[in-house]
Amino acid sequence: MDKQEILKRAYQIKPVMRLQRGKIVVINNGVLPSRTNLVYISSQDLLSSAYIWDPKVIAQTPKLRKVGKDITTYHTYGHPSLFKPSVKEVLEQIPDGYIKKGVVAFELYIESDNAKEITTKLCGEGVHRAKVRLYKVVEGEVPDVVKNEPILYNKKMYGYDGKEIVEISSSNDEMEI
């Protein structure tokens, strides 16, 4: 998938996680934790791995509804015990049909705590297998802080100028203080 398509998807579909009593919790073994709220997290660089390791909450989600069945995704393998998915890996694997259904958020989870169970061999390469749940808004709207969050892709910052996605700056640019 080319960079422009990834950027378009990144503006439409944002990562979410679950918040329970002020702490991030995850779906474990396919079981939804009780009394949780979905929150948007900052997506970091779309290419960097491990976006779920140190998530930063940026806003509460509006009322969301699950869209379709959870999809299976595959992620770069570093080590059996190190699950390090990137946002780009998730966005690339969302079928086009879901994009057209107005999906605005995704939640990634693993079905097992056992590293051997989430590690799969594909085409001679080791990968981790996960599940992704997709959501669309049913009440309210995506907060402006989320909609307007610049997207970092390969150390370059992108924004939406009202017509198209454009490069804003490089993260290597020096800033005067």
C-alpha cells in the first residue's frame, strides 16, 4: 500500500484502547474487561513498532459501535515475547470494505497470553498474530483534538489542509527556543 493511502487511512481511522479506573487495559484471551471506556491514544510514528507499549491518552471516544467481525492481522516478529505492532501494519490490513463503512477507530488485541500461541510462521518469516476490532461513530463525533492531530510517518509530519494531506515538517527540523 502506498504512503498516500496509509496517510488517508491514518486520518480516518485512529487507534483506541480501553481505560479502566485511569489505567490502560487490554482485551485478553478475547475477553472484554468490565467497566471500561474506549479512549483515543496518540499514534506516534506510523512506522514505529510498539505503539501499544506506552500509550498516551488524548481523548475520550464518542459512542462507538463495533463494525463487522474482528479481523486477524499479522505483525513483524522481533522475538516471541515482544509483541511490537505498528499502526501502519494495522491500517494496511483493514479490508477496503470497512473503510467505505465509515470506520473511525481500531482496537488491537491478542487472543492468548502464551507467546507460542500468538507466534505464527508465514512464508518462512516469523510473525505475531493479533485481532483488530473496528468501530464507527453512532452518537457524537470524533473530537477535534483527534481529527486534527498531525500524523508522523517516517519522521515527517503530515497534516490535512482542507483538501489534501500535505507534509508539514520533518521531525529532524530544529526549532529555535
